Amino acid sequence: DFTVYLTVSDVDERQVSTNNKILVHPADLYVGLDSDNFMGEKGRPFPLKLIVADHQGRLKADRPIKATVYRRTWQNVRRKSAGTAYEYVSRMVDEQISQHQLTSGTMPVGLDIVAEKPGYYIVQAEIKDDRERTNLASYGFYIWGDGPVGWRMSNDEKLTLIPDKNSYAPGETAKIMIQSPFDQGEGLLTVERSGVRLTKTFKIDSQTPIVEVPVREEDSPNVFVSVLLSRGRISDTLNEEGVDFGKPAIRLGYTELKVPTSKNLLAVEVKADKAEIGPGQEVEVEVAVRDSEGRPWSEAEVALIAADAAVLQLAGDDGYFPERVLHRDQPLRIQTADNLVSLIGRQNWGLKGGNPGGGGAMMADMARAKGADGLRRDFASLAYFDPQVSLDSQGRAKVKIKMPENLSTFKIFAVATGHGVLSGTGQSSVLVTRDLLVRSALPGYAGVGDEFTAAMVVSNRGQKSGEATVSLKGENFTLLDGEADRTVSVGPGESREVGFKVKAGSADSAKFQFSVTMGQDKDGAEFVIPLSPASRVKFS
């Protein structure tokens, strides 16, 4: 194809541009081949139709056609990669199965292909025009049945599903071929879209099993079919490097079924009584609306718009076709997971250098001692999560929740569902706070060697005024003014900022421990900020 771009300038220098493609024919004649489907059964004829046509689409008779049939397989080997991992390397091989000589006619010429093995087949048709220029066309199809296939092996758990048609009508049954890497196993089929609509289990005994899915009216405009295959252990033997190739395995695949329907579409016809009129003149427009069965429909609400085509050329006209939005394909909105993808193979464990376990009590003691200095460190956004709270016979439950140490309001939600259709949510809130509290006013980060003010905010939520003593300790910074304590007056409901001049150290972070005491009330918190290394900029 050649693309031609054209720009037209008006006398006022306004421009309009467009482009178009020009087809350059490789020959005077074309060969074409097609079939009503692209899936067949081993040992049964797979019908094809072939034609020869000129540039205008007129069929040409008495032209010799050479049709060659190939079976495509993949040679798969495991190649060692980094560490103890292995990966599949696949090489495509096209094996010529047969060759046929045909003569074109004024009607499509039939050709039946009988495949004796399952797999993927390609028929390539070739013709020559009067100047000996060649034109090629090909058609690929799948054959299912028992016997080895040689599918391409992937390095993940993906599975390829092949439906027997591009689209389906409600009431039809979709036949889906599974490109299974397993000779035997079990499968789970689900039909999904915004939920699971159908489930069934099945067994496989070949690499080209066929599953059937009934297509229903509610599946329009599209629906998704998922197949999860699982294979049990096939060998207890490890290879020479201790890799377990025989461990259980799974494969998961999706395919989308198109289910177009005109049931919800209206046919609207618009006619103007004149194709051309002058400025300010009138034109009569006739609108006719019919339902999907062609019957006049008077219950429609019709909006009639006349808009400048130049504006529509810039902005587009999709807004005037609501059916493009209302009847467009829907997303899946379902996620599938299986923990078999993380299954660890058999291992030869040795005792030397092994971790004997234990030490849990020591770690627990360290965790309990972590907050012995009274500083708040346990800052968490999620304070509690329990996916399954048991209710008593009255539908009630009591749960104790330990809140984290960040001073904030926590909302508590209880989400209830039942029978797949019932749901409800209740909520409450809890404020975590103190009468006297300290909050960080530190920068988000600093550089190594930076001098800045390490600030904090003291808030008095009590009913009495007082003198608050603020102190700063920590790691990887130096106090520049030498005073680690400050005294500030804080009234009821007031907040005061207190700052300390510091210089950041050389490590990758600095730890600031603020403490405040006023009478019997006190609070303290620890905050850590990252430190970036100094960068050198050279000028030349």
C-alpha cells in the first residue's frame, strides 16, 4: 500500500488535510480460499473453497491452482537458564503433508483435506498470472483427536483455547478446543463475565480435548470461557541437578466468545427531500424507526440534530451513536488464582548448614522491649482485618481490636454478604489520641550534611494551660545549638511548633525521638527520614 497525503489551502490560508491509501496489486489475479469453520476432526474431511479473481472481483475460470498442505508442530526442549531454573526453547517445523492440483471455475472449487493426525494445519494456494507473477494465499485450521500434537510450550502457566467460530447466536453451542500440554488430567471450565455463570469439571485424555459451552441470550454482547487444567505427579525422580520435572502442574487459559445480537437495536432511517438547497431555505426530513424484526416502532424517543460537518470532522460523531456505547463488549471483571503455580518441587535436603529453627522466644522478647522507652513506633494504616467473623445464634459477634499508635481517626467497617446476592455494610469510627501529644513537622527527606530545623508540634487537648518540656534525641544527626530541651507554654486547645537546628549525618537515614512532658501528661514518638548522599556537579 502507498499512503497519499493531501492538504488544500483556501484563499484565507485556512487548510484542510486528508490522506488515503492506494493499493498496488502484486499480480493481475488473486487466489482466495476459505471455509465455514476452522476446526475439524481427525480422519474426517475438512472442506475448503478456492477461487481465482481479478482486481474487480470477477471470478476467472480455467486457471491452475497449486494447493499445498502443511502440518505445523513445535520441537520443544528444556534449556538450563540462571541458577537451577529451566526454560522452554521451541522451534517451529512445517511438514508438507500433501499437494493438490486444481482448476478454477466460475464458482468456488471444493477441496477436502483429510488429516490423519491432530494439530494445526495450513493450506497454501498459489497461482500465476499471464506475466508469471505469483500470488499466494493461505488458510489455517485445527484438527482435534487422539495422538501427540507438539504444541508450542510456554514458560508460564498459560493455556490456549480455540473456539470453533468467530461469533455465536443465542441458542448455539460453542465448541472450544484446548491446546493441552498434558496427555491426561482434569479440568475446570467456567463461563464468566462480572461473575461466574457456569462451572463444570471434566477429564482429558488427549492434547486436543473439546469442551462445549451453551450460548444464552444474557451472554450478549460477549462472554468469557476459562479452562483450568491440572495434572498430578508423573514422576518421583529428580534430574541430575535435583530439579523436579515430574511435580504436579496446572495451566490456565481464557477465550472470549462474541455474541452479537440485534434484539436491542433499532433501525432508524432518515431521508431529506432535497440533496442541495440555498442558504436560509428549508429541507424536509423524514425519520422512520423499526424494531429488530423490521416492524414499525412508535414508542421511540427521537432526538434530531443538524450539526456542522466540519466540527464533526474535528470532534468526531461517536456521541450521536449511543448503541456504540450501550452495546459494546464488556470486560471480564474476574480474577483467577491457584497456589499450584508456587508449588515447590521435591528437594534433597541435607543437614549440614541447615537452619535448626528456634529463637522465636528471643525475637518476641525483643519485640516486647521495643516500646519500653514509651515512644510511639507502631504506625499502621490497617489496624485490623478478619475475613471471617463468627456470629452467634442472634447474628451478633464481639471482636477485640488492638489499635496502632498513630494518632488518628480509624473507621471500622463490617461488610456482610449472603446467598450470593445479599450484601450490606455498617461503619463506625474510633479516634486514637491523647490530651498531650506530639506530631512530626520534619521534612520528608534530607541530604547528607544538610543543616535544617527538626521541628515537631505540641498539642494540648486538655483543659489546663501549662509549661511543656520538649526534648530531642536520636541517631545520625548533630544538634547545632547544643540544647536538646525546650520549654514552651501551651494553652487549652493550642498547638505550638518547636524546632531544633540539626546537621544530618552520613548514614542513609536519621532517627528523631521527640518527647514532651507537661505535669502528669506526657507523650513521645520516633520518626525516621531518609538521607540522600551529596551529589557533585562539575562545571566546565
